[in-house]
Amino acid sequence: MPHCIDVYTREDLYKGVLAVYENKAEMDKLCDEDKKLMKRLVDNFLDSGLGLSKEDRNALKEMNKRLSDLKVEFSQNISADKSKMLFTREELAGVAESFFEDRETQAEDGIEKYVVTTKYPDQIPVMEYAHSEETRQRLLLLSATRCPKNIELLQEAVILRRKAAKLLGYKNHAEFALKDKMAKTPETVMEFANDLLNKLSVLADQEAKEFETLKRADKAAAGQKYEGLFKWDYCYYDTKIIQNKHNVDQEALKQYFSVEKIVPGILNIYENMLGLHFIKVQNPPVWHTDVEMYEAWEDDKQTFVGHFYLDLYPRDDKYSHAAMFPIRYGDMKSDGTFNYPAATLVTNFPKPTSSAPALLTHENVTTLLHELGHVFHFICSRTRWSDFFGTNTQWDFVEAPSQMLENWAWEPSVLQKIAVHYKTGEPLPEDLMNNLIASRYVNSGTMQLNQLSLGLYDMHIHTSEDENLDVASCFNSIRNKLSAFKPGSNKTWGAATFGHVMGGYDAGYYGYLWSKVFSADMFEARFKKEGLFNKQTGRDYRKEILLPGGSRDAMVSLEKFLGRKPQNSAFLKAIGLASSE
């Protein structure tokens, strides 16, 4: 942010901090977190150019300010995008009846058509269920050609990041960005990624044969020529494979996942796990009528913990993904009292209709558990300094607590508690639940390889020495090379909506897979072994993982919670590679 950039380029402040940091007697008086803060401050000043000549420092300052502006504009462009397409009912054959309820229509050439946007609640059902390949192709290509201006912004950002890193004495931006993360170096990241690539490629190749068999059969039945697998085929045939193998009816499942039942059920799980008590605020001061506000208290109902907000449904100009956003950081005041935190959960779940409440897919339920994990990582933290509060941990660890909590969406004891039919109140039938759980690792090689390709792209653009690197074509090249699904068109620019690479995950997207090593180990070693509802395990998790935030290295927190160093066997199982142990 521009204000922080100005602060960390002030030489007078740097000299003051350095006077303490280089004074051993003064440093010895400080507690560990205070010492960590002093090192962080010195590093921030140096990263802002205080070790450079005045001319280079000013040049770096201007680069950082421009980068800040580019990030904001990139994100705003995605949020403001209103891409849409019109389809007839026939073109959307296969999509559930509930999709059409209350849906906007427009006349085109005298024909009434349905409006379909690229927002998740619209795009995903069409990609998963529309029988027409042309329909899926049109919608996917629309999605992959949004926000063309963002390519220019990303291109400029990559160039500026490279220049800034070299000015500071680093080989590339990735080397600069990784120095404080768990991985430390680009070489470590690439060793991790290439090992996974070798394992996942074998699995994905096997899965591709099943996709191909299904599509060939569909083409033969329609009397059409088979021309290969394309990007717009993945979701459709993935859904078919899950239905064929495990008889999982996603539309039937949704009836048991209404927001009005699932949200209280999941919040209750977090209350019991973390020793908290939540109170929904009536008539809250919020930014939209959809938003709910909650107070979090200790379970003794005497000690206040913080506030959180739920902003669950899509609307124009809203952030289009799912994320936790801090509103107010917690830290300790000079008098020893605490500034209480506040955070908001932002998602884009399907809205209620005129005949039914908001009904979630199982994937939505998993997302809700994950993002609330970030919320309570934030709410439950207690540090002296906001710099280390909550999710201000090492960035390749930050996803681990939330990823661990996704496991709850696949556990029978949890589903029996939270999945209730919105009309009858009946629990999720055992056969439907068992079929869902059995489908967990179907096509996991293809899915994880897709995730890995994004991480490899991120690392490539932030380590490349190519001054003429084209971020759009590079995105397509890497993604296509690692996928059995052809693009169908090279005139796309998916990088324009890869928000993470301009939202703090630059040279860090690998962290989603890296942190799964820790999330899987925490789950299997403690919660799975000791019980999902074991209160002591939950309290240990809160104390050793959530409470410290980034005030100590993530590895220290992990070892205290696990009682040993992390292992990767549970991780291999969690990404469908159990046989590789």
C-alpha cells in the first residue's frame, strides 16, 4: 500500500529502528516476538531500498507504488466484469430445473433466451451438466477471454517485479519473495513441484483414458467424429465419471445442504472444536442486506474474542472468488489490553430462489469449511503485534489450517450432523453419503495437476530472465503442456483472471500444494486418530496452530501440535497418491 511504501522509505525511521536492532543490550531486554518484530522492521526497510543509493531507492519506491496500483486495478477489473452469454433452453439441456428458476431472460432475434454469466453459480452448473459441447465451449471461451486489460497490467507487474528484485541484489522476484517463506528458495520449490509432476502425470494419464472413452462413446452415439478432449469437456465428463462410478447425484445432495441449515451446523462444529460461542447480531451495521454479523466469545460467554461477517452471495462489482478479508487486526495495546479482531468471509454461493432457500453443492460446503478456517485462524490469534496476527504467517503455511478443515466435509460423523433435507428435515441418506465419500479421489490426478500447472506458471514468470516474456501465451503454453485437454483456441488469456498472482500469491501459488503436506499430517495424526470432536485436540489446535499466528516459525507450531516433525505420507493419500508411499 502507498502509505506503507512511504513509511518504509523514511531514513530517519530506519536509523531509529537500526539503533535498537544493533544494540545487543537493548535487544536482550526484548521478548522473542519483539525481537522478531525488530528483524521484520529492518528487513522491511531493506526490502524498500534503504540499503541502496538514494537514486536507486527512489526508483524502487516508484516501482512499488506502481505495483500497488496495478494490483488494485487488476482486482477491480475482475470484480467489475459483467461478461454474459444467452442460451436457449435446448442449448442448456441437461442442466437442472432449479438453474432456470428466477433466471433473467432476454430476447435475441425474437427468441427468449436465458442469461448465463461467468460467475461461479452460473458457469459451474453449465460446464458440469450441459449436454451440448458447443454450449460448454462458448461459455468456457467467454470466461477465458475476460478482462483483456489485465494482461497488460500483469505484463507490467512481472517486468517491475524483476527489475525491483535485481535492484535489491536478487536473481529474480521469486528469490526475493521466497526468502521468508518455509521453502526459502526457488530451487526447493521446483524440486517439490517436479517430484509431484512426475507422480501426478502418471495418474492423470490413466484418468485421461477414461475421459476419452466416455467422450468417444458420446460422439459415436451422436454419429459425430471424435476430435479429442478439450478444456470444456473436463467438468462435464468428471461429473459423468463420478455419477457412473459412485452413483453420486449432485442435485439430490444439494437438497441436504441448505445455507440456513449448513451454516449453523458448521459454526457449531467450530464452536465445539475451538471452545467458542457465537452470537448472531440482529440489525447489524453492514455494507449490504445479505451480510450477517456475528460476535465470537469464549465458551464461558464472559470473554469477548472478536467479530466476523458472512457475505455469501454474488452481486455486481463484488469480489468474485471466495476468501477471508481482515477488517481489523488484533494486537496488544500499551496498557496490556487487546484490540479485538474482525474479519469477513466472502463467497459467491447460489442465491435463494422464490421456491427454495440457497442450496449448496458439496464443493460449496467444502469451500465454506475452508474459508471459515481462515476466519477463525484470524479470530483466535493472540499476538503482541499485528504484523504477526492471525493469517500473517509464512505464506506457504497459511493455507494449511483451512485445508485441514476441508476433511470435515468428507467425514460421516460430520455429514450426519449438518446435512439435513431442507423440506423434510431428514438426515442425508446413508447410501448417498457413502457414495459421496467413495468419490473423493476420483480424477484427483487431473485436478491436482491443474493446480500444479498454475504454480509452475507462477514460478516461471517470476524466475524467467526473458525480457520479452509474454504472460498470456506462457500461461497457455504451460497449462496446455500439462493437460490432456486441448484448449480449442489459442486466442484466450486465462492469466487475466488468475487473481492470486496479483493478490499476494506471486511466486507463492505453489503453497496450496506445499501446505497440504502439513494439513494432511495434522488431520491424520491428531484429529482422525483422536476423534474429530475431541475437545482437547481442538484446544491444542487452537493453542499451537491458531493462537501464535506468525509470531513464531510455522515449523515450530507444527512440531508442537504434532509432537514430531511433519511427514508426507498423509499428503500423498490426500492427493490420491497413496500407492506412491
